[in-house]
Amino acid sequence: MTSRLNLLFLEDNTSDAELVLRQLRRGGFEVEVALVDTEEAFEAGLHEGLDLILSDYDLGPFNGLRALEILRQRGLDVPFILISGTVGEELAVEAIKRGAADYLMKDRLARLASAVTHALNQARLQRERAQAESSLRLFRALADQSTDTFEIIDPGTGRFIDVSEKSCTVLGYTREEHLKLNVFDLDPTVAAGDWPRIAAAIKAKADEGWISEGIHRRKDGTTFPVELNARWVRLDRDYIVTVARDTTERKRVEKKLRENERSLAMAQAVAHIGSWELDVANFENPGANALRWSDELFRVFGYEPGAIEVSREMFFRHVHPDDREKIRVAVGEAVRTGETYDLDHRILFPDGTERIIHERAEVVHDEKTGRPVTLIGTAQDVTEQRRMDAILRQSREDFRLLFEANPMPMWVYDTETLKFVAVNEASVRHYGYSHEEFLGMTIKDIRPPEDVPVLMELISKLGSNHRSKPTGTWRHRKKNGELIFVEITVRSFIFQGRSAELVLSNDITVQRESVLALRESEERFRQLAENITEVFWITDPEKTKILYVSPAYEAIWGRTCASLCQNPATWLDAIHPEDRTRVVEAVKDQAAGGYHETFRIMRPDGSLRWVRDRAFPIRDGEGRVYRIVGTTEDITERHNLEEQFRQAQKMEAIGTLAGGIAHDFNNILGAIIGYAELTKMDLVGGNTTAHQYLDMVLQGAHRAAALVRQILAFSRQQEQQRVSLQLGQTVEEPLKLLRATIPALIEFRVSLATDLPVVQADPTQVHQMVMNLCMNAAHAMKGRPGMLGVTLEKVLIDGWNAELGVRLPPGLYVRLTVSDTGCGMKRSTMERIFEPFFTTKEPGEGTGLGLSVVHGIMQSHGGAVTVESEPGKGSAFHLYFPAGGAAVPENKTGEMKRVPRGSGARVLFIEDEEPIADVGESILETLNYRTTAMTDAVEALAFVRANPMAVDLVITDLSMPRMAGTELAAQILAVRPDMPIILTTGYTTTLNTEIVHAMGIRELLLKPFSFQTLGIAVHDTLAQPQHVFEKIRLAALSARGQS
Amino acid sequence: MSRILLIEDDISFRTMLCVALRQMGHEVIEASEGSHGVGLYQTGNFDLVITDLIMPGQEGIETITQLIKAYPSVKIIAMSGGGRTTPDSYLKMAKRLGAKEALTKPFSMQELNGAVDRVLAMA
């Protein structure tokens, strides 16, 4: 076994040194040597790690004793062995005295190893002893100074072997008294018999120490709790060393603390407030665990209490990086100034979530030095609170914005002073007052003065009843004076401690205008819809609901609008069964458009009506059909007219056919009749039976001939058969008929003059007109008592008679008047009564043709019809027949006599139809006019132009191939303005007397003209002075200009 | 006995008239339409013309006009049984053009005889 040896060797003889080292190695040492030979080197080589110093004695200027002295001076406790070949006994004694461990002669080196071993052992023992002594001294001092008591106990007996000073003071014993006691004398909880067990337990815990709690009894008998810390110590023998600490105060404090802590923990837990303490002295010391946390603070940081080791680093690690500096500064400042601080900072939870912590810290100062010792703080998780704060702030801001930035004018006014206390931007914009102006005004100031009393009255009522608010529509006045209509909404609340109203004002001026416009438009629509004769209707697209139907429905359908709206199905029910299916099918397409149907409806009274129904889908903005509107027109009359027209066409066809066959038919009948008669002649005096048979043949043939005549007569219904007649007799005939049919309530008053001139008229037409006018008159009286008057008289018309309201050539007329005392007519009705199809009668009661027919007949008679009427007073129709013609029915011989004869005037007769030209010429020649007949208008014009004064009168046809009669007339008048011209025509549709008069033509003569009419016309025209005609012409011109 | 020109397109009626007029003691020359009649009239010495009005070819009104123009003293009896409306209108026109009598078809022998006698009696 080798032992390591750290050696400092002082030797100037290397061979000696080698020798010594070899000896040591041989002795079992592994030597690490520092060989030195000067004082400086020796001093440099000294250090505590040395195990041994070997030193030669004589080293020239240096020697072993000196080296020993240096060693002692250095206080190093290294064994020093002097090795010398020269020194004697005295030197050796001196060296030992000075502290050398041993002394060896160079020549006796064999003892070296044992000497070294011994020296080393001695040195170790020396060191241990010194240490023990030092420890013992320290221990005693410690024990005596300590507030704790130290006791040394004999494990076998439990007797106190030694006790500290403190132990005696605490227990009230002297050391002598104390040392006589046993453990169980001191601790009442321990019985004498318990000691060996306790001692065994202490021994078992010899390494880590035994800790227990116990009781110590003082000399005076009082006890106090102690904490015992015992240790089994083996020195020269076994001991038990105990340290007992009085824990009375600690227990009290602990108890109090526990209570406090419990309350605090509870408080902290409830408030989620954690607390902490920071040892300020160690604040900057990273190693020191200077920070203490309450349990709640752990929870605040997201940990279970104690789940993490608390430290400054740990704390900062959990603080949001951006907030760390803020805390450092605050803590530093607090420590420096002693001021408390208060701050919010963010922390990061273990899971990374961010929380906001409110920290409040106070500095605790040392009472004596006044230096900061501890920083005590609380930390509270205020995340929710701050979030709520933010929300609240945002919410307040939002509400402020709602008011301030609300696009609707809003304001708050004080209910007592009526002053504006807040107004928003929109109010300022809308009303034109600035904020400041508003705040200086009351709510009365934004109203027209005349509205203020109403407002004040309302507000005075508010005092007692706050539920009634001045809501509704008001007139407000802007700063610029403009009046607006506003809808006001009001809400009471407390504003800045005062009773106030929040008002929201909605300007509805434009809306109101559009509503008014809409109402007006609706009114116009209603007026239109309710006054047109067509039914105007609106339904939903499904046709299940009638949204509107105009009153004309009642007139046409004979049912009420209400009944239709209540039951829309009645619309279909009213349709004639034969038309219904077709209409139902067509109605399905109404929403698609293109519905246009004509059908029959049945009125409740059983009568039929023809209607034309049209519908149009109405679409909304998205193109969906949301309504169907339509019109329904009563076309019964038109339909009947069309029927009549078709009838007339049929008649025309029959007429044409009849005309065509009559000729042949009559030839055949003529042959039959002729032969039958001839046969009868041959049978003179012969067979009577044959005579009878032939009579039968003739009778049949005559009946056939009569039938042909009847058909022909039927087909020429429209043709006038004018004859010269006295109207009296013609008018009386229909009156006989009328008396039988008109109610007895109506009194007939007939006054027919007897001295009437003859007129040219168709008796059938006169008959028809009288019937027509009288029926109308009776109808106008509607079954009420009244008077129907029929008067015939002669009247003289001298030019246009404004009083009579008639335009007629001057002359003698027979006037037939039919009057009634009925309902009369409005002016507007009077103006229209002669229009074809105009009627005031209920549908079905008249065709509207009667009066137009009368008008047409009178016009074709060269006469006129006028009407006088006043609503409620009755009407009177006057028919003017121009007097003229023969007083007796025409006959061949009379004709010649009655027509005035001419006196050789030169007449130019132009007619493209040669036969007619011939007839005309022959008539005129007969009547003593020098007549030139021409068939070509152009030639005729050349003839006149050649010598205008060679002609006294021109008679021209209207329709001619090369030049119309009117054109010819105009050309002739251009050459000779006073030329009397008569225009003849077969048609009367485009021209009338007035028109031709205006053209400067004297007379319009209808073809075919008779000997008489032509003769009278020529005579009268030649007799009319130019200036008289000029007046008529001007009157016609002005009349035409007016119309 | 008189010499009569009878213008009539309907053969059966014409034949019947011929028989009747001859029985009345007159000499009758027949024509089936107007221009034929006018041609015959120029050749013979007729006392009376009896003409239908509606005929194919040249009708009666024209025929009458031509005859009267050429022979103002010609004696004509017009007869008609048809027309666009009634025979009367044409017959009236014929009379105005110079026909002395007008007969509406069908007529009796008596009417015919009376008319012929009256016209022939005219100066």
C-alpha cells in the first residue's frame, strides 16, 4: 500500500536528495516533490496542500531552522522533519523546540519512512484535536448564547449530563439542580419507563436526527411547549444531544397566523386577490428566494397553490414581455422612494392565455433604520373587470354615438324649463341652429307661434299624467323659417339629475307630400274609374279577391259592387253558360297577359248583355305579377248594331238578288198571266170550268207578282219616297197609335195648324220620327204625370235664326214640335244627342240611334231638327220641313203647270252620264231654258271660259271622271264670281247645303231629280239676287269657321 | 191595224205578247234586244215601239234615247219587271226620256190593250 505524499524538499545536494527520495519510495510513499535550495524558493513552495516538509540543515546562507521559522510564521501546520549530516544533539533539541516533528541523520535514513509516517500521524491528530477543541469552544459559546436550550443526555439513564446556560434560565434551575434531573422529570408527557424506547428511536435516527414535540416543566411547575431536536452522538461513549426550543410564541403566532391565513386565504380566494411579500434586501439577488406568494396568488397565476417554485425569475417569466419593464421600474421606484404603487399589467397563464392583473404594493420600513425591508403587495385578476370596463366604456361610447351620430335629429330637453340640454349633430344639420343656439333655446322656439299654445296645453297635461307623451305629428320651424312636418317620439328619463325628455324627430314632410300626392292621385283615379262607363277592376293574381271594381259594374251587371267583392264567384255565375267554359279557360291566362274576351252576361232581370273584358297583369319590381287590372265594356249596343249591319248586309244581298230575279220572274209571270188571259178569251162562251181554272192560274200568278214586289219593297227600305203632303194627316196617324200605348198619366196636348204649306216628305219617315220623339218624351217623364205636346205650325225663317238655334236657308217652313215636361237635359247631353249611338237611356231601353236617324232624315229633307231643354223642366224637339212643291199629289198633267217656267235663260248642264244629261236637257228645254248639255267637265270649263257671260246658270254633277263638280265650280267662279251654280249629286254623305254655300255654290240638288225639283231649283237660283246669296255664303263660311 | 215593233229578250213573254197583240189586230215585228230593234225601226214604218228596259246587249233606256233622238215623234211604250229596286224607277226614267206609257210586268191584257190604244191615239 502506497500513500501519496506532497513533499517540499529543501536540499542543495541533489545526490542526497535522490537518496532520501529513494528511501521514501522504498518506504511505500508515492512522492510528489518540490525540490528547493533557497529561502525564496522555499517560501514560494509553501502552501496548505503540503503533506510534509523535509529540510537539510546547512544550506549556505539559508538553513533548516530558518525554514522552520518561516513555516511557523506562515501559520502552516505541515510536519517538518530536519535531515542533517552535520548537526549535533543541541541543534536537534533546538529544532524540536521550534516545532520540527523529527530529526534524522543522513547516515541513518533507514528510519526515514517510519519517522515520516509518525510525523504525518502526529500532524493529523494535532489537527483533529485542535479542531475538536475549537468546536467544543464554539459549541459551548453557541449553546450558551442560543435562545434554544441544549442538553446532553445519557442514553442509558436519561440523566442530563450537561445543559446549556439558556436551559437553566428557561427552566429556573441552577446547573447543579438541572444536572440531577432526568428527561422524564422535565417532560411530564414522558414516563420513566418510556425512555429506553425513546432512546432507541433517537438512536435509530442517528444519521438524520430525531425531531419531536414535547413539554418542558419549569422549576415553578409551569409548562411550555418545546420542539425537540435530538441526535445520537458517539464520542468516547454514547450521548444524546437535544436542542429544545420554546415554541409557546411560535404556536401562538402560528395559531394566529393560521387563523389570519385562513381568513386571508378565504378573503383572497373570494376576491381572487393574491398577496405577496418581497424581501427588498434580496431583491437584486438572483439566488435569494426573496419572494413569497399567498395560495390565492398561485391561483391568480393559474396554478394550484405551491405547484410551482416562486421566484423573481418565475414571476417575470409569467409577466407579459411588454409589461416587465414597467414593473421593474415601479418596484425600483417604490423601494427608492418608499411610495406605494398601483398598476395593471398583463400575465400569461400556463396555457398561454393573457390575463390582466392589478397590483398594489406598499413598502414596509425598518422601524429603527427607516430603510425599506419588505414590499408587500396584492395582485388581483381584473381581466373580467377591465373587460367589463371596456365594454361599459364602449357601450357608453356607442350610446353617445347613437345619440350624437344618429342620422335622425334627437335632443333632450328639461321638462321644467323646456330648454334644450343636449342636441345631436343631425338636429344641428337639419334645423340649422348651432349647438350653442340650441342650448339657448326652448322647445317652443322651433315651432310656428300658432302651434305653441297646443304644445303648452299638452305639456301642462303631462304634469299629472306622464304616460301621455307629445308624440305624433308636429310642425317645426327651421332656422331659415321653413316649416317641416315631423313625427315625434318621446321618452322620459333623468338626464344629469333632472327630469328630461329624449325626443326623436323624424321629418316626414316629403313623405307627407307624397302621401298627399298619392291621395290626390287616388282621388283622380277614383273619379276616372267611377265616371267611365267601362268597369274598371283590380284583382289578385289568383282571381280569388276583388280588390276594386268601379261603379259601372252595377250599371252593366245589374248587381252591386259589394255583392261581387263579397262573393267573387258571382262574376263567373253571371256569364252566359254557353260562354262560361271559354271564359274560364281564358281567365287562366290573365296573369300571362293577352286576355281579351267578348262574352254575354245575364243580369238578374234576365236580360243579356254583351261585354268585352280585357285584363293586364301588373308586375312588381321583381317582375312578379301581383295584381291584375282590367276593363269591361258594355258592347251590347255595338254588338246589336253589328247585328243590324249584318242584317242590313243580308237585306242588301236579298235586295240585289230580288232585283236580279224580279226581272226574269216578272217576265215569266207576265207570260203566264198573258197566256192565261188569252186562253180565257178563246174560251168565250165555252167551258166554265176551264174559266175557273184559268182564274186560279191568274190568281196564283198575281200573288207571285205581289210577292216579288214585296221583296223588292223590303230591299229598298232606306230609299226615300218623298211626296208632297200636308203634314197634319201624316202626324195624326202615329198619335192615334201612341195614345193607346202611353200611360194615362201623361196628357196629350195636340195642336195641328190647318193652314200649313205643302212639304216634300216621306210619310213613312215622318211617321217613324213622330213615334220616336213621342216615345222619348214619354220616357223622359218616366211614368210620372206630365204633358206631351205635339204642335204643327208654319214658321218663316229669314236667314240664320239664332233664337231658334237653327241654320236653314231663309224661307217658309213647317215646324213639328214634340215637347214633354220630363226630366230635361243638361247642356252637355244636348250637345251630343244627335250623335249616332248616344243615349241617356238605361242599356236595353234604346239604341241611341233614334235621334240621329231623325237628324239624318231631316237633313235629307233639307230641313233641320233642334232641341230646347232645361234639366227638370222638360225638352222640346223642333223639326223644320221646308215648305214647297205641289199642294196636291203629283200627276203627269199637273206637273207641267205647277213648275215655274223659265224665260229663256241660258243654262249649261254638265253630266257625264249621257242619258241623265239628255233627261236634264229635255226637262230644262221643256221649261223654256236654252240648255246646253255637256258630258265632259273639262270641255264645259273651256266653254265657260270662252265666253263667261254667255251662260246664266251652270248645273253640274259632282262626280265626274276628269274633274269633280266642286272643282269645276271653283274654276268657273274664278272666271265669273257671280255665276249661279247648282251642284247635283247622288250622294249626300260628304256635302251639305252649308258646305256648298260656303263654296259659292247656290244649290245642292239630289239625284235623281224630278221635273219638279229641277225646275224649282233652276227657277229659284236664277231669281235669287247675288247680294242675297252673298249673305248666305258669308253666313255659311262663318258657321263653318266656328265649327 | 197598226204596225208594232216589239223589243223583248224573254222569248216566252215576247211570244205571248205577239199572240196578244196580233189578237188585238196589230202587225208585230219582234226584236230580242235594243240595237236589233233600232236597226229594224229604221227599215220599217212602225206606228209603235213596245220595249222592255232590262235586256242583254243594248237595254231599253238607251234604246229609247236613241230612237227619240233619231225620230222625235216615235211612240214608245216601256215595260219592265225588274231592276235594282223596283221597275218604277226605270219606267219613270223612260217616261221622262220620252216613252208615252209605262207598263209594270206582269200586266193584264186589259192594261196592255189600254196603253196601246192610248198611245196610238196620240197625235
